[in-house]
Amino acid sequence: MKQFAALLLVLALPLQAVAGDVAVVLRNGQGKPIADAVVTIAAPHSGPIRFAWPYRMAQQNLQFDPFVLVVPVGADVDFPNLDTVRHHVYSFSPAKTFELKLYGRDETRVVRFDKPGVVPLGCNIHDNMVAFIVVVDTPYAAKTDAAGQAVIHGVPAGPQPLRVWHPYLRAPGNAITLTVAVPRDGVVRQAVAGELRAPLEPRRMY
Amino acid sequence: MFRRLRTKLTVLYAGLFGAALLVISLSVYLAISANAERVVKSELEAGGAVFDRLWALRSAQLQAAAELLSRDFGFREAVASQDSATLRSALENLRQRSGIDLAFSVGLDGTVTASDGRDLGADGAAIAQAVQSQDAPSGVAMIGGHAYQAIATPILSPTLTGWVVFAQRMDQRQMSALEQLSAIPLSASVLDRRAGAWAPDSGPSSPAEDRPVRAFVDRSLGGQTGAGRLETADGAAIALVKPLPSITGPAASTVLLLRYPLALALAPYRLLLEIVVGIGLAGLALAFAGSWALSRSVTRPVSVLDDAVRRLQRGEAARVTVETNDEIGRLAESFNQMAEAIGQRERQITHLALHDSETDLPNRRALEQRLAALADEPHVMVAALSLDRFAEVRGVIGYELAAQLQRQLAERLADRAPGAMIGRLSSDTLGMIFHTTGPEAALAEAHALLRSLEAPMRLGEATTDVAVTIGLSGVGQARPGERPPLICAAIAVVQARAARQKAAVFDAAAYGDPAGNLSLMSQMLQAIEAGDITLHHQPKYDIRAARVGALEALVRWRHPVRGFLPPDLFIPLAEETGHIRPLTDFVLARAIDDQARMRAAGHTLDVSVNISGRLLSDPDFAEAALAATQRAEGRIWFEITETAVIDEPERALRHIERFAGAGIGVSIDDYGSGLSSLAYLREIRAEELKIDKAFVLGLADSRKNTLLVRSTIDLAHSLGMKVTAEGVETHEAFALLAGMGCDLAQGFLIERPMPLKDVLTFLGEDRAAIRRYG
């Protein structure tokens, strides 16, 4: 199904207006790549949005996996518990407030995210478990990899607003916004500099 | 400074001891207070450490409570719900659960929601700002004017959604907890800076206390570390300031002030101090009493001696009781001996002063004292009993027996005249003071006494006859300024002897005024100047020529007070005092003048002047007399008493030779009255011899006289001298003298001595009628 859609997209390219790829590299001042940053371009689009990665937030080894998950609006996200212990996943975010009360191993819950926005996830049992689901309403979205790279394909040419967000990015709204000139064809490479602040770690109790 | 040795010693010793005690007490006090201060300081610092710990403990508790709250799912849900009422109730719930004073939340947008729903205003805004910049600050927060220990904790759900702040009031309860934990009962208080000044968090503050406290806090914050001394109106205290961290920033706006009153710190030592002071005072009192007693024992004998010396000075009895065997005791003993010796000597001196050393009879002074004592009593008489020819008697029997003689005489007197005081007036005179009824009675008593006194006296081996003359003088007669009675009595002895009597009462009239006569001499020169001393002339009648051819110039003194003074009175005095020279100069000059005046009146007469024997040997006088007679307008004669030349015969004779050589007539005056010497007649170149009136006056009475005068006239004629008879007062004598071949007659029969004026009258008459006296 997915493969089919991708194929469809590729076939459509020549038919549509010209578009280019945007390759973003996010590094900090020391040139160290920053992973797990969400890059979005709010370019006009049509049709349903689908991403190539699974809409899945697993709990494994007392951690959420992945740390940051980008999903389109209306996506149903699976919350499989791969641990032996139970988890109590919750979010008080305005985008999506929900609570998955204690569920056990190999149990999967599904939550639909029907509003764009950042949904911080926590586990009521395990304070150290933190993850973010970014609900977007644009197909032009990607997550930086370990090398800090994210590539968004087929972005309509012309100047487009580019937004880089990271939960710990030292910036207003944890996001850097800039305009990128998307070429009619080929790839535009955009380097973005950002700094992370230390996450608020839950302190050990006395 | 001190008039008494005892006071001086006492003050010195007690003062020294007291000073030592003071130094010791002060040292002890200083050591104790320094120690107490040190102990309190370390205790305060320990208290400070305890507070730190307490602070940390409370912080941890608050933190724990806050974190617990921040993790509470329901709370987080409430926060997420954005429902402030729910949030408030949740906060209140947790506040109560944790037992804290105040809880509030701070939203990401700075919204402050307090558990009790009140608006924290600017305090809340300040805390909101603090939590946003510091994440999880803790420290003192000022809320509503009160200090709180506050801690903020982020709310993670799981990302930061706000902060929860727990605040615990830093009130007296907390301070009490700290005070209880401390080892010493310190007082803790929290001060915060309000309007630039430090003020206590709660309760009224007194301005008097505030100022030093503020200054102390500022000083402590300014770098002075550790505990220090704080002086307030309530007294000194040791204090420690601990700056408390503020939730809003590093600048301390709140401090903890730990205080411990020094008085309290010294309280445990009070007893010790009191004992030290008590011992000091007791020691001082003992030292005072001891030095007093010691100095008393040392100085009392000295005081006694001091008193004794004063008594001795006043001449009182001064015997010191010897108490000790030390130096002072020996001194007192020596003093007693000395005082006794002085007393003995004094008595001896007094005895000597009032007694005759030879006879041990009371002396003249003793008699005078008795007389002074009897001055007011009537009928007191003084008798002077003089041994006749005492010098001779003493020469025979010696001093010892002479004294014994007088003693025996005094004993006899004492026997006969009981109650009389008997003493020795002078070497040969005893004095007696006795009571009687009057001079006549006294005289009778004296004669009665003489009979027993003149009884032969046995002296040693020999028996001696004693002759006594008694002079008497009444004491009552004496008036101030007059002669003392003892002198009068002595004079009365002389008067008695002169009258060849055995006893006489002093005759003041007969005695005259020798002292007044002595003063005459000083008046003589003035008298000459004033004309009180004049010349009278007595004619010398030439029997053969039956005329007056010569005069004798005689000096006369009419004293303005005493009247006519006889030459017999003042001539001898003038001779004694040397005044005879100016008197003679005056007489000679006046005689020459008068001679010149008589000559001017037509009478050329020889004038005789008496020259004192004293002047004959005086070369000055000889020259002066020779010079004076140069201008005489007639012959000048010098009448010389034969005895006068005996003093310095050689020189006197030489001068007489010169006078004769110069044409001055020389007469031998008063021939026959003295020890007339034939050799004298031979030596003197005299032209005239004047027979003493004693012979002439008695010429008619005795054949012997007649013979003496006749032979004297013959002798003078044989030696080539004229003869003048003095004292011719009767015609009978004149006739006899004329018959004997006497040349000149002088006396009242011819004429008395008279002044020049009368002489001139007389000479005028004389010329008119030639006199006949035979």
C-alpha cells in the first residue's frame, strides 16, 4: 500500500509543477550534528499526507522509541509496550491530552492525533521516559538523523518557510524558522546552526 | 600630707595591698570575661553551623515535599487543566499534607497561583522571575513583608509546565527550634533589609537597639567574620551574623542574628568573681586593720615621746613609760634620763640664779623677786647689813672664813628676826626684808639686832669681832622710776657711816641727785653758750696799799631748772669728765675780757683764775693758755691747788715754769688744807701763797691756828712770796692778819664775789673812799 503510494508520487512529479529537494543539516556551534530535530516546510500541498516511517511509539527498555515521532494530522499511532513492566503513558499537551493507563507487555494501544502540534509524552511510572510526537499538517516534514541531516523531497520551487524544531533547542518555541529558496529541480542544501539546552532531568529525591 | 605617722603607714600598706588586690581581681575578671567571651563566640559559631544544618535540612524537606508534589500526576493534571480553582485546591491540599506555610505555583507565563488564593503581587512577580532564570532556586523570599524559607521546583509533565514553590515562614517557632538545638541559650532573630536598614522580621523594634544592631550587621557583612561584640542599650552581647541566601539573587537581604548576652555568659563566673572580690575586700580590711595595728604599735611610743618632748619644751614634767626593749624603748629610756638631767640642771640653774655661790644665801635677785612679790604690802622694810672694813677682815681671814662669817651672821639674823628674808646683797652686805610698822620702829629694831650681831664670832679656831652698819629703806616709799629699795638701803649704809652712826634710814634729800649731776656735764657746753655760766669776781684787798688791786675770777652757774649750782658740785665732775678744759678756756677768756673792760673803765687790776690740776699737765692747754694771756691788758694769775700737780709733777712743773716765764703770776691755792709739802713750795715758782680759809676762819679761836698762820706767812715771805688770806670775814681776823704781815685779804669782809657790773661800781666807790678794815 505504501509502496504503491510512493510510486504514485514519483509518477506524478513530471506532471506537477516543478519541485526540488531540501537537504537540511543541523549542527551546534561546535559542529556537532543534532539529531531528532523536526524540519518542516509549510508549502502548499494537496491530498492526504503520508510518511514513509511507521506511526509507532514503542516503549522498550524503559524508554520511548523513537524519541521524536513525526506524524500527520489524523494519524493513528501505535503504542506497543515491548517491556516486561507496565507503562502509563500520558500527555497533558493541548494538541492531544490522553492517558494510556497501565498496560502490559505486548499490549498495544492506538491513539489518534487529530490536531497539529507537539505532544510531549511521559510515563507516570517512569519519570525518565520522555518522548515527543510532532503532529504536522504538511507532507514536507523530516527528522534529522544521527548526522543531523534531513532531506525533504519534492518541495515546490520558490522561497519556502523552513522550520527546525527540537524539544531542547535553545530558541523561542524551541524552533528556528528561516526561508529557503527551493530550486525547480535538484537539491538545495541548507545548514542550520542551533544549540541544545540540557533537558530538565528529574532530580533524585533526597 | 599626713600629720600622723600612723595614718601614713596605714594608708601606705593598705593602699599597696589594695592596689595588688585590684590588679589581681582585674586580671581574674579580664581572664574570665575573655574566656567567657571566647566560649560564647565558639558556641555562637557552633550555633551558626547548627543553623546551617537546620537550614539545609529544612530546604531538603521543602524540596522533597515540592518535588513530590510536582510529580503528583493529579497535580500535574490539575496544572495541565489550566483550571485555577482546581490548581489552588490541589496546592492547598499538598500544603496541608506537607505541613508547610505557603505553596504556590508559577506558570511558564509567570502566572502565580497561591494555595490560599491571594495575590502575591510584586513578591510573586519577583519569585516568578527568579524561577524562570534559575530553574529551581531556593533561599529566603520576602512575601507580604515576612521572610520565608522558599524552594522552587519545576513541574515536569514530562516537559516543564511550570514551577511549584513551597515557602516556610521563618518565624519565632523556627528560631526557637534553633535556640533549643544550641548548647547555650542563645537568642536568634531574622533581620531583613527594609528601606536600606536592617529590621527584625516581626515584633516591635526599639530604635535604641536598632542602631548598634544595624551597624553590627553591616560590619559583619562588610567582611568581619565570626562572632563579635555587640553593644546595645540592653548591655553587651556576643553576636554572630549569618547572611541567608535569597531566592531572588545572590545579594543577602536577610540575615540571621545570633545573640548571647555577655552578662549571661558571665553568669556562671559570677560566684567566682564574687568570691574574688569578697576575698579582696576581706583582705583589704585585714590589711587595713593589720597596718593600723602595726603602725599603732610602732608609732604609739613615738607619739608618747612626741608628747613628752612637747611637755619638756613647756617645762612640765616629762617622763615616758618605757614599754618595749627595742630602739624606741631605749630612746624613751634615754629621753627620761635626759629629761631628768635637764630638770636637775634647771633646778640647779634656778638655784644658782637665785643664790649666792659663796654663802648659798639667797642673792640680790632673789631679794628683788621677793620685793616684787611684796610690792603691794604695807610696812615692808629693807635692811642692808654691811660688815665694816670687810675687805680688811677678808684679807685677814680669807675668802672661806669670810663666807662662813656671813653665813653665821645670816643665821644670827634669822634667829633674831623670824619671818624675815635674808640674802646676800653684795660681797660685804647682807640684805633683809622684813615687816615693821615704820621707819622709827625699823631703826629701833636695827639697833636691837646690832647688839646680837656684833657679838664676837667664832670662826674656826679664832674668834673675830664683827662690826655692822645697817641701812634701812622702806619699800612702800618707792615710787615708779625711783631708786629700788635695795639700792636705797645700800646708800643708807653709806649715809650712816658718813654720819658715824650704826644704823640709818635712807635720806633721799641728803643723797641728792647724782644722776642729775652727771647729766649736768652734757649741759655744760650749752650753758656756756647760753650764758648760764658766768664769772663773778671777788676782790683781793691789798692791806699795805689799802686798796683793791686784784680780783679772783670765780665761775657761777645758774641752772634754768635747778637754780644756782655750787662750784663744789660741778667742778669735780667737770674734772672727772674732761669738761674742765672748755670751762677753763671759757673762764680764762672771760676773765681777760672783763679785765679789759675794767681797764677801759679806768681800773687796772690783776685777775686770778683757778686752774685745775688736771689741766696743768696738758700741753694743749698750756699752749692755749699762753696764747690767750698774750692779749691780756693786765696781769693774769693762775691759782693752783698744791695737790693738783702731784699727778704728773715733771710736766706740770715744766708748764708752770713756762707760765711764770710768760709773766703769768702763779698762786698756790688753799695752802694748808691738803698734805702741804715743803718740797712742793720749793719746786713751784710761785709768787703768791693763799692760806686756806679753814685756818683763817678759826684764827681767833685757837692760839695754835694763829701760830700756824703767822709761821706760814713768815715762811712765804722768806721764800719771796706774797701771802693772801682767804675767808676773811671779821675785822678781828683782818686786824690779826694785818698784824702778822699778811699781804692780801679776801673774804666776805671785803666783798662777796660779784658780777662785773657790781665790781665796777665797787671799784668806783673804792676809789672814792679808801677802806679800812682793821
